[in-house]
Amino acid sequence: QKEVEQNSGPLSVPEGAIASLNCTYSDRGSQSFFWYRQYSGKSPELIMFIYSNGDKEDGRFTAQLNKASQYVSLLIRDSQPSDSATYLCAVLGSNYKLTFGKGTLLTVNP
Amino acid sequence: KAGVTQTPRYLIKTRGQQVTLSCSPISGHRSVSWYQQTPGQGLQFLFEYFSETQRNKGNFPGRFSGRQFSNSRSEMNVSTLELGDSALYLCASSLAEWAAETQYFGPGTRLLVL
């Protein structure tokens, strides 16, 4: 059973649209939730983290958490070609291990 | 402020050999975590060190080991290399243990096992 699941994509959106990335997790005791962006050939960089149910906004990015449904999402508003990358969802579980999903490849078309 | 540095950046080894990878964390960061990234399995947690102690370990065989020094620098070692060990090995440092919100990744060491 996979612990953190993401749609592998690729997800393709036009420039200026909203990109919606989803993630589910299996460990109900998970405490913290993270979204990383990884450009091809580069290492992951943290873009958002969320601990509590609800929404958290940072610029064009909004993270949403629903612990009852064990669901995390990332919305990217006004998507830009520079947002084209693989987005990794990561969950800090009850065992204090950070588990990553396999990532969703996002392509923003000009 | 300098970021996380990893050496070497690229490495080619043959099956059965062993390898040691090095990671220098961001100044002031005391926790170092290691990850393996492959196209098939994605990014997988290897282990985390804090104050020279291994705090957590992922599901990897005992051939994978590591250590942390008093200056927070860390090394990981893989013995008896197998073809499947070919991967990008990423080190990440954070201010404190389990403080993933402060975690920054290094550029990685790409290991090819022939």
C-alpha cells in the first residue's frame, strides 16, 4: 500500500489558468504536509507547508488540507511557464519519517 | 549564506565496490537527512541524523549506513554496490530534527553503478 499518492500526470494547463495538484496519504497520524517543486535536473525546493485543516495562501500558491479525508492539494493561480516542473507532495508521518509521493509533472503552455 | 553542499557530484562505480558520499549542511543547521531518488521509486527517505545520532531510518538494507560529525557534516556509505543502487542521492539539512519546514536540499550526488 502506497503511503502518499499523487496523480503522475502529466498535467497540462494554459498560461494564466489555475493548476490543481492533489495528494492523498494513508497515515492518519500524519502531522505536517509539504509541497516541493523540482525542476528537471535540479533538487527539490520547498514551496509550501501546512499543518492545520483549511487553506493556507502564499502569493499565487494555496495549500489545502483535509485531515478527515486524508487529502492535501496545491492550487497555483495565474500559472506561468516557469511553473512547469514536477510537484512533490511530502507527509511527515506519525513515525517522524518524511514520505514523498512520486510527483506530478505540470506543464504550463504559453 | 551558503547552501547545502554535496561531494562528489557524480560518481561511477562497479558492482561490489563501496562508496562514501559527503554532505555539508547550511551553517547552523543541525539535522541532516539523506534520500535516494530513482525514476521508478521516486524520492525515498534513507536516514536522519541529529547531534551525531541517527534519529530515524528508512526501509533500506544494512548496506546503507551513515554518520554525522560534531560539526554537523554527514557522510553516507553504501557497501557492496548493486546495479539498483544507481540513483541520485540527496542530502537535506534543517535547523532541528523533524523540522521539515526548514529543510533545504543539496544538489545531489548522481551515482552510476556498472
